[in-house]
Amino acid sequence: MSKEIEILKRRLERERAARKQAESILESKAKELYEVNQSLESLVKNRTLQLRQSEKRYRSIVETADDIIYNIDSNGNFSFVNPAGLQNTGYTEQEIIGESFIKVIRDDYKEKVQGFYLDVLNNSKNKTYYEFPIITKMGTTLWLGQNVKIIKDEQGIASFTVLARDITKRKITESELLLAQNKLQKSELKYRSIMENMELGLLEVDNDGNIIKPYPRFCQMVGYTEEELIGKNAETTFLNSEEEIAAAKKRNETRLENKSEVYESKIRRKDGSLVDVIVSGAPFHDPYGNIIGSIGIHYDNTATKKLTAEIKEARFIAENAQKAEAEFLANMSHEMRTPLNAIIGMSHLLQDATLNPDETEYLDILSISANVLQNLISDVLDLSKIDAGKLELQHKPFDLLKLINNLERTFALKLEEKNVSIKTVTNFKQEHLLVGDELILNQILMNLLGNAEKFTSHGHIIIYLTEKESTDKHLNIELAVEDTGMGMSPSQLEKIFEQFKQASSEIRQEYGGTGLGLAITRKLIGLLDSEIKVNSQEGVGTKFYFDLSLEKTDIEIGKVQAHLDKKIEFSKVDLPVLVVEDNPMNQKYITKLLEKWRFDYHLAHNGKEGWEMTLENKYAMIFMDFQMPIMNGYESTAKIRQEGNPNFTTPIIALTASTLLSKKQNALDSGMDDFLSKPFNPKQLSEVIIKHLPNTDSTVPTETTDQDAGSLGAFQFSRKLDFTYLEENYGDDLEYYLDIIDTFLSIIPSEMELIHENSTNKSFTEVAGLLHKIKPTFTMVGAPEISKEFEHLEKSAKNNEESVFSEIKTITGKVDELISEIKKEKGIVQHFLTQNDKR
Amino acid sequence: MLGVVFTEFFEMVESKFGYDMVDDLIEMSTSESNGVYTAIGAYPHEEIVEHVINLHKKTEVPIADLLRAFGGYLHSTFATNYSGFFKAADNSFDFLESIEKYIHVEVKKLYPNAQLPSFSSEREGDKVIKLHYESERSMGHLAYGLIEKTMEFYKEPAEVIMENVTEDGSKVTFTITKQ
């Protein structure tokens, strides 16, 4: 038993020891646990703090970020939007949280955005970036570009965290850029198509001349397809010669200097034929401004070239024809005028013979008729010359009244058979010769009178010569031809000045004529710087009229012949004159005149004979006809002008029947000094002689010397007048002064009378007009202060100021004083002139 | 060595041979522990070896059989106290594979100083698995008993063949073939 107790004892002992051991182990384990727990707690504390800080950091990032950050819950509603998001969209937090995300998307994008994110979600795609527009609270469009983080819960339901950015500006820029590009493309397309439609062939080549793009029209032009051309060298393909290729290379160089140019070229088609083109070449650039090639715009010029050649040819033919026509006209003119010259010339000679009055009248008629004939011949020629601008306007002294009288007599003779009288009505007192173109004026009047004669069967024809204004230098007249003929209707009047048109076709049938008469007349009057006017009434008659301004000469009428005779008689010419002329009658005309003027002369019958005579004799002057047998005037002149000829420097005067300026130029070119148009009158001949033999003129006294010899300068102008002005203007011409005084005295009293009348009627306008009209007259007689007062009055009258009428009464007294002063002055001037004449 | 092995060993000896045997083994032992063991403690490995040799001397049952029987006994304790480990695996092979990867990892958490054998495994088809035991303590037979009882526990009759890879028994390979 004791053994069992022993064992039990030991067992108990062991159990207790094991329990204690276990307890101590547990205690140390508990302590260990406690310590671990402690460190865990502080760890948790630390971690929590870190977490809070980190959260705070992230929160501040989210809240201060410029980017938009928001959350979308599993229902697709906003669960969070950061401040940037609120600011950009304009919504408050209350307004947007819980709202549907889809709602803010712009309508046209709603489906697209949904579709995109469904695809991302269902197919687990990584790329979540998408751009789309939303509508802000303000109603504006805001473009977002966003990345999305998808978060799935245990049930697999997704919510979203989104980082988005406002890309509106970029989108606008992009769309603007797109728009601009679109526009640019459209405009480029537009211009290309315009050019293509304009049949301009476009070709683009690189800097080496290799073709980049040939446009359809160009391909058509050269006969290649686009594929055939691309990559080919343009120069070797299209150009025909080494020179052209070299020129093209040069152009390429200038193209690299950014220059464009237009040039003509010939390019070779595929079939080998050549096309004339005008090319406009210009460089074109890459987006960085580097020149990467050039573009050529080709215009097919073949048709134009051909046309130009045809025009050239046509012009050549036309010019030749015109030349031939001019030559023909000139020759005809010569052929007709030569016999006519003789008639006219001989009639001049006859005028020097002693004739009874009847014979003198016949002679006049003969000479006038010859002139008429000559003018008629000239008619058609003239028109062409006027049209060609070749008619040469003469400025020679002539006797206007004599011209009119001759015309009147010519037509009187014609009208003798008809019951029509002709007369001249004039207020013109002619004292001096006038300067102008007598022939043209004669022709104008001839035409008008011819017309009047043609259409007048009874009644009268009147030539009106009305002096309108006359100074010592100029004369302004109106010439008119009036008839009591059939007259014309207004519609007929419109046509009569047109070439080849008559008032009606019946007139042509009844009266004949070319229809050129009035056209020529109008043109000739135009040449004289005037304009023809017409008044006409059917069945009553017609009046043609025009103004004319003519220069006065100091050659007095009636003294002309004596004047000339005196001059020539006084000449002392030692050397003879040579006349080279083949026509016997012309020979006689010129030599008789020379005889009369006591010149020695030699006569040659052609150019050759004339030239031979110049080798043996020295002449004072040579008259040379143009057209002669054996040797003409040009050749003869050229030979005389050769060195060694004794008449190397002798004046040579061409005698020509031609009125063509070109012929005259020919004469001067061949070495002649001047020319005389045939027929010429004795006066014209004497003038040429005086011009080229100045010594013959030396003894002829002039009027100026007459005046210098007198003592006119001593006249004293009235000191009551503006004598400085008067002396300046009339100091050397008291007669002119007297004219002015007479005019003044004759008009002023009546004009003043008129002013008073209108002044009583208080008609401002009339008074102003009258004052204006006579205002300058006072200055002309040396009373400029009255002119000034009149000017002042005129202004008042124009302004309807009542005061003007009382002022006129005041000034009348002054004018009366002036009139009596001027009357005194007139007496003094007249006395002075008489005294001088006596001396 | 974990205290549980000692307490379970003496539990088994007491139930098979009575406490007298337990007392004898402790009296015979020269160890420091002096027979005082608690399941939560840890004691030198040599002590269990001494106790097993003394038991063999007293009962004349071969040591291998003693260890194999002890393995079987230990298994039922484990299956009761640590049922979670068994539930976690659906079948024997999964369980065997989980010893090294899961159970020993968890044991280390509770007893950081524990020295555990290594069990690597390789399957050969659906029916065969090889376990490679490796431990300085050379207690392959203990493992043998544990494996046999495991197969029974999962009701998967199997043939378990034990082969020494090294003579000292520190490396052993078990080939388990399901019936």
C-alpha cells in the first residue's frame, strides 16, 4: 500500500510541479502578450495618424486641384465633385450631388459617352480616356477630357472616380483650325477648279524640275496621261532645244530666290508637235517656308499667236493699200492740178494787162471758176486728208471781204437762171488783211452756198458777215448762209452732218451729190476751232452759221500790190534765179512774175538740165518742180547738194502741186529749203523770195520805223485817270485808246439808263446782271475805283439788299463825272493824233 | 520537443500499462525534467528518446512499433484538438500536402522555437503520393503511424510503404497508394 501511496504522492508532486510550470509559462506568455499588445497599440496609433495625414494631404490635393475630380456612384449619380468641378460647371454641391451624370452631357454626346464607358466596363479595357462636351449651369459648353478609375464592390457593382480636365480652349482651337483648314482646302480647290475651267494647265515640279503633279488640263494640253508624267523631268520632256533648257535652268535659279515670272515658251507635245504657251511660274513652299518646287500655269497661246500673225499680215496689206491709195491720190492731184495751175496762172497774168471793165469781170469769173473747179477736185481728197489728220492749216494773210464778194459773184452768175437772188449783209469794215486759211474758209462757204443754191428754187440766199468783237489783234466774226429753200425737219437735221448721209433718199435722187458736202464742211469748221450750227424750218428755209476768230495783220487793204511792187523793185540781186520746170504754161507764169520784179532768170526744162546749169552758174535761188521727165526734182536737188557744186548752198524752193505733208517732208529731206504749193499767187511767191533772200527786203521801210520817227510817246494821259495803267496799255497805240473811249462813251449812258429802270422796279437779278456786265469797262478807261464800287453793288444786289438802290443813285453822279472827264480826254487824244499826222 | 508529445506519450503509457509504468519510466529517467511535463512547455528531445527506450526495455515491444503506435495515438489527439486543420482539407492527399505548407507554418506562429520535420510531397497520378520526411530526430515511425491514421480518418484505404533513404532514418520516403 505504501508503494501505491508513494506513487500517488510522486504523481501529485509531478502534477503540481507541472501545474506551476504551466502557470509560470502562461504568466510569462501573458506578459509577452501584454507587451506585444502595447507595441501594437502604439503602432496602430501611429498608423492612424499617418493615415489621417495622408488623407488630409489627398483631400487638399483633390480640393485645390485645377483638374476636375468627381465620383459617380453605382446608380450613375454624382457622389462627389471637387471645388474645381463645381467652379467649372457652375453648380453648387447641393445641386449636383445625387444628379445623374448623363444629364450634364451635351445631347449629341450622351449616347457616345455611355457607349464608350460601357465598352470599357464590359471588356475590362485599360484605356479610359475620353473627350466630350457637357453643358454647364450657365448653358455654355464645357469640353472635358477624363480618365476614369473603376471600383467594383463585392457584388461586382461598379462606381467611378474620375479625373477630368477642361479642354474647351483646345477644342475650340482645334475646331477653328479644322475650319480654317477646311476653308483653305475649299479655297484652294475652288481656285484650282477655276483655273482648270479657265483652260489653264497647272504643273507642279520639284526643285530639280521633276514633275510632282500634272493637272488634267495640262495633261490634255500636252497629250500625256498623268501617270506618264509623274517623275519625269519637265525640261527634257517638254523643251525643244538646248537654249530653252538652259533658259529654264536659269529660271529655276531665280525661282529659288523666291521670284515668280511670266514668259512665253514652246512646249513639245507627246506627238512631237509644239504648243505655244504663256507660262506663269512661281515657287511654292512647305509649311516651314522652304521652297520645295514651283508651279507653272500654262496658257495655250497657239490661237493668239496665229491670230497675231494674221493681224500682222492684214495690217501689212492694209498699210500697203493705204500707201498705194495715198500715192494714187497724190498723183491724180498732180495730174489734175497742173493744167488747172496754168489756167489760174494765166488769169493772174491777165489781171496785169490793160482790160476794159467787162473784160476784167470776165477774167474774175474765169479765175474764180478755175478756183471753184480746183476746190471741187480737192473735195474728196480733203475729206480723206482731214480724216487722216494730214491737212495742213495755212496761216496766211488774206482779204476776207474780197473772198466773200468773189463767192457772191460766182454764185450770182449761177443763180441768174433761177428766180433766186444773192446778196451779202455785213457790218464789217475791213481795213487790214486777216490771217487764216483762205482756201479752207473758201471751201466752207462754197459748200454752204452750193448747198443753198441746190435746194433753193425761189427767194434769196444771203451771206451774213457779222463783226462781233474786234481788237487791234483779233477779229471775231459770225459767218452765215441763209436760204429760202425747202428746209429740213428736226429728224433730218440730225443726220445731215454724217458722212454719205443726206436728209432723205429722195433728195439724193432729186438733187444728186455724194453726201459728203456738209460732213466736210463740219470737219473743216472744226479744223478752224469752231462749230457749225443750223436753224431750219421745213418749207421756210435754212440758215447755217458759225463763229470765227481771225488774227489781224498790219497790212492795209489796197496797199498790198503797191507794197509788194515796191519791195521787189527795191531789191538789188546780182545773181540770176534758176527755174527748173517742165510745164510751159507754169514756166510762163513764174518767169513773167520774175520779169516783172526785174529778176534775171535762167530756165531749165528738167532736173538734169537744171543740175547741169548749176555746174556753170551761181544762182541766187532755184525754183524746182517735183515731177519732171528725165530727172525729177529730188534727184536733181540731191546732185546739186553734192560738194563742189557752186550752188551747194543756194536756196532751193520746191514747186509742188501736192498738198500732202509727206511730199513736203520729202522735199526738205532731199535738201530743199522750202516749198510753194501750186497754184500760188504773186504774193506767196514774193514772200518766199523775201524769206530766203533777206537782202532784197532790207530797204523796205516798216510801219514801226514810221512810228519811231514820230513823237507819239510824248502824249500826256489825264492825271485824273489811272494814267499808269493807260500808258502801259495804250502808250504806243493811241488809236486803240480812242476806240476804247468811243466804245465806252457809246455804251455806258444807255447801260446806266437800264440800271436805273430796273432799280426803280426793284428787280435785284437784272440789276446784278447789268452791274456785272459793265463793271470791267471802267478799269479799261482808267477808273478802277468805280469798277470796285460796282463789284460791291453787285454783291448787295445779289443778296437782295434794299440799300443797293440808294447807293446806285450816289454812284451815278460819279459815273457822270467820269463821262465828262473821258469826253475831255477824247478831244485831247484826237487833237494830238491830228497834230502828229500833219508832221 | 513540444510538451504535448510528452504529455500524450505518458497518457498513452498510462492507458496501456497503468500509471505504475509511467512512474517506473520517470524513476528510471535521468533527465532534468524529472517527469514534470506540461502541454504548453517544451523539453529536450533526448528525454522522449530515453523514455521510449526505457519502455522498450520494460515491455520488450520493438521501438519502431512503439513509435508507430504512438503516432496513431497522437493522431486522434490532433484530430480532436486541432480539427480545423482536418476540415480545411477535403481529402487525405490535400491534407498531407498541407502539413508542410500550412500546418507547420501555423505551429511556428504559436511556438516560434519548435523544431519541426520537413515534409515535401509529390503526386504521381491520382492515386499515389510520395512524402519525403526529413529530421535529425529520425522519428519516421512516428510519422508512419500518423499517416496510417490519417488515411483511416479520411476513409481512404491505402497502402503506406516506408523506405529509409538514409541508414540513420533522418531521411525517409513514404509511398502512399490509394486502394
